[in-house]
Amino acid sequence: MTTGATTRGPASQDLTTTDGYKYRITMLVGEASPTGSTDCAGTATAGKVYFPVTLTVTNVATDRPAPFPPVRVELTGAAGTKPGQVMLRDAAGACTFSPRQPSIAAGASAVFRGTSPAVDAGAAPQSAGQIEVKVSETTFSLYTRVP
């Protein structure tokens, strides 16, 4: 299952795991800046920009907590190129492209903020690839094109 947007978001999609947990995953990509978000900021480099990224994972169930799904967030480009890691500050304060926390309370959300890898500031619109959220061992894919 893949959902995408040709703008920078927000993009949102529901995920139901094989064990019956239901989540809504939302991604918002902000405007380009020299360092991206203050969470996991990039290093200012001439000719490069970063995009702030916010990932929200909501437990749709209102009657039970849910384990956090195994998500990863990457900047993907042309076929054959290696994805770049979108670094997000996790619940423990570490910057990672695969944020985790033990669980999400019933009806609650987990929010992670961070920064994309650097992209060419002069890239043609939507030529730098897409920021993509994937969930391990499923066909779930949610993406937004950049810049």
C-alpha cells in the first residue's frame, strides 16, 4: 500500500498491522532552510538545503495501547541510489531514522521532529527525490516529494 503527495505535505495514511493494531501515520515536510529543524539539525553548507520533517504516529484504538510500529524514514532518489536517512529525535533524545518508543497509549500520538539529508539548493522542483516512511515487513509506504 503506497500513498503519496506531490507537495510537501501533510501526507497521511492508515496502517493496520497483521496483529490487528491500527495506526494513522502523518508526515509533514516544512520549507527548505540552511539547517532544517532544530531537532537533529544539519550542518549549514553552501549550495545545500535541508527540510524539517515531523512524523506523527497515532494509535487509532481508543480502548487499548499499541506497540510502536517499526518505522523508518528516508530520502529516496532515483532507482539504484542509496536512500539517505531522515534523522528524527526519538523519545530518548537520540537522532535516528528509525524512531521508537515502547508503546502508544489508547487514542494517543507519538510525535518526532527532525531533518532531511542535505539536498542541492538549485535542484529542479521535485527532482531531489521523496521523503518516505516505510514500516518493516509490510508494503506500507507514505511519501512526499521534495523540494
